[in-house]
Amino acid sequence: MKKRRAVTYITIAQSIFLTIKYFVQNRLFSYASACSFDFLFSFIPIAMMIVTILVRILHASPDTVYSIFNKFPELSNYINPEAIINSIQNFKIINSFEVILALFVIWMARRFFASIFTSIQNIFFEQQKNRPIINQILTVVLELIVVFSATLIVFVFISINTISTLPILTNFTLNSFFIKEITSGKLFTYLPNILIFVTITLLYKGSTGTKPNLLLCLSSGFLCTLSFWFFRTILHAFINIGRYNLIYGVLGRVIILFMDIYFFFIFFLFFAQFIFIYQFFDELLIGELYLLPKKEEVNIKSILKRALFIKPDFLLAKDLNVIKIKSGQYIYKKDDNDNSVYYISKGILGISKETNKIFTVLRGDFFGEVDCILEKNRDSDAIAFTDCEIVKINKDTFLFLIQKNPEAAIKALYHIKSYFSKIYGLTE
């Protein structure tokens, strides 16, 4: 018999649906705005720290720093390099005011990384351990890594630019082939995407707290970087930047920059949400099955959701969880010590009570959850009316579901209320 595949087009569609659902439910559009705003607050302090390290510690010539801004004129629209370098060179002795100012700059820069960790926590809050101290340390470490990595890249660029002007290298073929590519800035057009990919992958791996495997982080980081590059390429192909500058001046560039940053964080948080869905897909899928609309519900939303989730390929591929029985066979009998919950993927069953009343259970329905929650032996017989395919869900998984999913808990409590109402003759 051919083995079922866990990842089918149905599984992919379910994953995308759950990612979008929880993306909206977790208010990640708002968190993307917060991250974008904090990035703008942090961008200038980080740039100031980079220039300070270059001029004060690495003793880079101000002229060489200016050359960087000449190679990338877009930076000059947001930062005044001359003002920063002059202010750095003017003070010779560090006093208490400069120390306080430096700490303030560092504190402003950390806002960006703190907002990222807050966004990640909002996605993984149910599964992530509370670790505020570790997150604060990671925030500072990431800030230092970004500052020193950018400083190192700029310093290497300046050094190669200086070395390439030496007479001994001017006639080398290597110089024209490799060094000129660097000094012209062409190589640096690819560098931002590489740095984005590496940074995103590290954030996915280290900040989620759920230990996603490296391949998942790499693939999510690559898809995020590719999606952002593709979106930005299309956006800038249609936006007339010159027109924005004519109308809004420098503010026009800031608007476009903010738009780029905002959609970057949309992609970043979307794929972070996807990692969460991937890691806990079993529990989330069972939750959607338990809340599956009834066949009698005929509104468009219910019909589409039922069509999407009624066939759980991912669960059916796990043979240990699937029970196949013939018509007339029992799933369980009265007084059986069975605390599992069952989902009907195919067929029709009957639940027979002492009153000889039979309740019909159809495809897409759950049964057995009351006995599971109350931890009691079965009070009925479950018999197949047709050939059936049933997904068995163990007690711990189902209890985890109703603990973490408020809608599922409400539905389970409704069944328990109905059970006690029948026993004690309650009307409410």
C-alpha cells in the first residue's frame, strides 16, 4: 500500500491559512509599524557609533569617511557626515556629559532590537519561556554585532580603497578585476541582502526560544530576504522617487525609506509566524478540526474553512494515529478505560447510550471528548455504520489544545454542560 505523504498541497494551503490567521490575530501589522518606527530612531545613533569608532578608535581619515557617503549618496539624505565628524573631533577630553550622551545614544539604538524581541515574543508567547534577562543581553549583543560588523566592513572598504591607489598595484590585472569592483561600490550592492539574510537567520534561530532547526531558519530567512528584495524591486520600479522629492523634499525619501522598512518587517514577522506554525502544526491543526464548522452551516466562510481543513493529510500520514475499521466494528464499548478523543476523517459512526438512543457522528466530527476531560470510563458504545477512517488523539494532546485555545475550551465546556444537564436534569 502506498504510504501517505504528510506534505501535500492541502497541508501547504492549511499552513498558509494558519500563518495568515495568526499573523492578523497577533496584530503583527502593528508590531511591524513599531519596529519600523524604532528602526528610524535607532538608525542615526547606530550610524553615529560607527562613525565614532572609525574616527576616534580606528583613526580613519575624515576624507575617507566622506568618500563612503559619496559612493552611497542616499546616506547623505538621512545623515550629515560632516556635522557628526566635526562634533567627534572637537572634543578632546571625555567628560561626564559625553559619557551620559554616549549611554543615551546606545539606549536609543537598542530600541530597535528590543522591539524585534517584543514582536517575536508576541508570536511565540505560549511556547516561549519567560527570559527577560537573556533577551536584554541578546539585545545588547546584537546591537554590538551590528555596529562592529558595519564598522569592520566600512574599514575594509576604506583600506582596500587606499591600497588600490598604490603605484605597485595599479598595473595588476587582479586590481582591475577584483579591487576595482570593491572600490567602485558594485560589490556592496549585494552585501546588504547577504547581511539581511544572515541577521534574519540568527534572529529566527536565537530569539524564538523554541529551538527551531537550522534548516527551517535558513529557508525562512532566505524566503524573507527574497520576498523583500522582490517587493522592493517592484516598488521602486513603479514609484517615481523624483516626484516624491519634488513634492516633499527630503521627507519624500523618508516616506519611501519608511515604506521599505515597514514591508521588510511585514515579511520578517510573517516568516517568524510561519516558523511557529511549522513547529506546532499538529496542535494547531487539531484545533482547527475541533472548531470545524458543521455541514449545515452554509455561509461562504464556513464552507471554505470546512473544505480546507476537513482532510488533515498531515495527521493521516502518521499511521500510528489512524484507525481504519469496517462497518459493524466497535471503536470502544461501554465501561472501556479509554481516554482518547477521535476525529472522523471518513465514514459514519453511531454513539449508543443506555437509553437506546443512537447519536450519529459524521465526517468532520469529534467524539469522546467528555470522557477524556472527566477521566472516566466510557458510558456508551461507538460503532461504525460504514467503513471508517478515524484519527486518534491522545488525552495529553487534547487537554493541551483546550488549555491553549479559548474557542476550543468553550466548545468542550459546552459539551460537559450538556452532559451534566442530561444526568441531573438541569435546564441551564
